[in-house]
Amino acid sequence: LERLGVAIIDRAPYVFNNSVLEAARWSGALPERLVKETLYCFGQGMKVAVEVVLNAVSCGYVTPYEDVIGVGGSGKGADTAIVLRATYPACLFDKDPAKRLEIKEVIAMPTSKKWWE
């Protein structure tokens, strides 16, 4: 993959993982948790496909605000592919619509969403 120009990111922070310090700033449900659980409704691969693109932008591997393909899955392998606007994690709900996360197309997604089994 690297010969084809694909960047391999093997260590990056979890975008939708909230810290104790972050939790102290919010009362009720944390925004990261809401996004994470909503994406899980579409399967674990959907959450991972979004998360890897957000991490790639944060690490400088992907140009922000351009359409890219995100691929994700579970411990059993990749099973989800989507076209989305790459953005920074802090811009998920930006006031500028051109900077927000936008999932534009689902290329592949499993019919079985029971990732917990």
C-alpha cells in the first residue's frame, strides 16, 4: 500500500474517547459519546471509517475539507467504506458548513450490525 502512496497510520488517539477532564466540562451526555454511539448504530465499521479520516487529518496525512474514502471494520477485518468530507475532530459541528463532517456516500456496509457478538 505504501508504494501506492497510501499512508499507514498505526498509532493515533481515539477521536471519540472522552477523558476525565473533558467529562468535567459537560453535564449530561458528552458530544463524543453521542457521535460514537450514533455511528455504532450503522455498525462498528462506520465509526472506525469516520474516525480514521479524522485522525488522518489531525496527523497531516489528509488535506482537510476534501472528499476522501474512509474504510473501517472490526477485529474481523474491514467491512465498511464511505465517501466523506475530511475534517478536523474539532470541526465536526463547525458553524461553517464547508468545514463540517459530511458523510456523502456509503460504498459498502454489512447488513449485520451486531459487532458486539
